Amino acid sequence: MTGPDDAASAAPRRGRWLTWALAASVTLNLLLVGLGVGMVARAHMGEGARAFLRGEGVGDRAARRDERADERGDEDARRALRAQVRAVLDARAPAFEAARARVAEAWRAVRAAAEGAPLETARLEAALADLRAAQDALARERHAALVTLAGRLSPDARARVMRELERSLERRRR
């Protein structure tokens, strides 16, 4: 038979198990709540807090903020700049279209020469020379448009256009 001592020792063991289970449950809940709060806080964190977490100094953040402000610029100035660019491009649109059409026609000639059987090397070389000339003519049109635009812009606006052109070229290289 079991005596009173056995019942008394079973109660503390069951109580210890419940205590450990409760502690583990609370720990797990706190961990999950902390992760959730951290994810929400990180998603809604400002640029300054992100820079702090990256270990950047105040000067770095200020320089980047100034750079972003320069890039954004005044919305009215951006609209005016866009209007000037559009005016130059619209004025040169017929020349651009003609130059693009010449490039497309030259490509068709290159393709026809390359696909011919048997291959006529002289014909292909002549077609490639025509293609280079057509591409050069298109590049000259673009350069003339840029010169015209630059002549109408302030130094700051020219710098902004050049930065945008450089970014555009970088994106094409990737």
C-alpha cells in the first residue's frame, strides 16, 4: 500500500513539472512577441534609425540626406526642366524618327546579307558599314539635341540632366 509519504512526494513533482512547463510557455511567448514587435518596428523605422543600426555617423546621414534633397529638388523646377527637355525632343522628333528608320533599314540589310546562301562577304561588310553610318547619324542627332538642350539650361539644371543621363547609362549596362 501506498502511504501518506508517497502522496506528499508526488504533489511537489507534479507542481515542479507544471512550473517548468509554464516557464517554458512564457519564455516562448515572450520570444515570439519580441520577434513580432521587432519586425513591425523595423518595417516602420525611419532612415535615421536604420543608419544608426548600420553604424553610420551623423555626418554620413546628413550628407546622404542632402544628396537626396538635391536629387529630389523643387517639384516646380523638375516640371520646368521636363518641359524644356520635352520641347527640345519634340522639335527634333522628325529627325530622330528618320534616323531610327535608317538604322532599322540598315539592320534589315545586314540580316538579309548574313542570311544569304552562299554568304557574300563583301555584301555583308557593305551592309555593316551602312549600319555603322546610320547609327552614327542617330548618335549625331542625339548629341545635337543634347547641345541644344544644354544651351537652354542653367548650370544646375545641366548638372541634373547629366546625372540622370549617367544613371540611365548605368542601368543599361547592368
